[in-house]
Amino acid sequence: MKILILGGSGFIGSYLTRTLSRHHKVTILSQSKINDQELACRSLVFSYSEENLYKYLSKNSFDVIHVLSGNPHPFFSETDALVDVELTLKPALIILKILRQISYKGTLWFSSSVAVYGNCSDKLLREDSECLPLSNYAAAKIAVENYAKLYAQNYNLKIGVYRIFSTYGPGLDRQVIYDNILKIANKEPKIMLVSSEGSARDFSYVEDQASAIKFLTDNVEPQGEIFNIGSGKATRIIDVVRTIADLMQYKGIIECQKNTKMIHDVSWTADVSRITDAGFRQRYSLRAGLEKTIRYITR
């Protein structure tokens, strides 16, 4: 198959590009410089303007298009919601408009985020669980999901969405796992976590995420469906850091802040039955994924 990935040089995008390139002909478009020389595919630095995308998509045929571009971090739009409009919502609407205009016959997949569930009270988050966003970032992702469903229903486009749960792995140089590996490597005597003791996440190793997206690419012809991509298991953040400490033989103190009332201090667990019922199985346990991540960061 001929596959196009918008945002194929980002963290998840680069893993997906490598995974898909083993079996398919992959082209990636990126609005920033592509530094990874290991990506065995055609790559273009490309502005996602309507004019540019229309010219490119009307002249080049693809069986599958993945859209992983967008605001890479919720923090970036905390004080300015227009960041999400410009980086996430606007490009998605442009792509949908163009694919409708050119009567696109292939499949389109949008990446979304666990963040859309927000403060949902369901212990297991199903694709049809209520979404109660807590950020501008999440609100923009939901808007893209709704437009994707609308265009699938109204214009007979084959569109799907995958909601990615908490990502970790070699190459992601931010967030709780990366930050605490560095603190332990630097032999800090005490680690204070900015979360409550009960705060948990469904941590998903990036290679498993890329494999899950490849599975959907190869096996599912969507009609507006949403798929959770996660491990299906929630682990308390403090227990993740304790596992890192055990793997790195750290003997210091690990504690959570008392009386934490952060707006994003929530717990999420994916119901992954939709994708597992279709036949997908992940490879990595949390401990195995952490081992590979620690080796990469401390090499």
C-alpha cells in the first residue's frame, strides 16, 4: 500500500513510519525539519496550507493517510486556545475538505488522545464513554473527532480515529517517566511527585502503539469508528517511579505531594476490547518497556 503520514517525523510518527515502512511504501510530510536519517521513506518538509495540500493530494494517490500532526503538548495551549486551532483543528478541516473535493477513495485516520476523556468517571474508558475535557488541547481533539465522524457519515469517506493513551519510550524527552529516570540517574536523594498517591495512568509503550496503528491500517476499513490504543491496565504514577527505581537500583525517597489539587490529576484506564477483539495483541509489559527506555536515556 501507498501510505501518507502527516506528522511522520514526530515521536509517535517516527515509530509508525519505521513500522509501516517494513511492509508498505511510506511518504511523510512534516512542517518542521526532518532530522531522523533512519526513516526509510520519502519525506518532505511541507506547509499544511490549503493550497499546498490540495495541489499535493490531488496529484498524488494514497491508499491510507494518517494525520498525526497537531499541537504536540497540552501545555502549549493552556494560555492561548488558538494554538490548537492553528495546529490541530484547522489542518484537519483542510484535509477533510480536500478529500471530499477530490472524492478520495482511500482510508483516513486521525490520531486523538486520552485527554478527551478528561474527568470521565468510568473506571474503564470505552470509546463511547462520556468525554469531559479539562484542556483546550482536549477540546480541539474532540472537535476533530466529531468532524471526522460527520464527514464519514455525510460524504461516504472511510475515516477512523485512534485515541492514544499515555505514551512512553526511547526518544520522548519529557513527561513523568523521562523526568524521573533523569532524576534517579542524577542520584537525587529525594523525588517528590507532582501528583496524588492514587493518580494512575494507562502507560503504553510507543512500539506497541505503532504496531496497533499498523494493525488498524492493515485490517480495518473504518466508517467513523474510534479505537482506544493503550495497555488496558492502569498503574499508579508512584508505582511506575518505584519500578524505575528498582530497575536502576535507586535507594532514595519517593513521595507524592500532599493535598494535590491539580486540574489534570486524574486516573485513566483504557478499555481496549474493540481493538483486541479485532485481533491485536501488545508485546511489551510496563517493566519491559521501562527497561528499554532506561537503557536508551542512560546510555
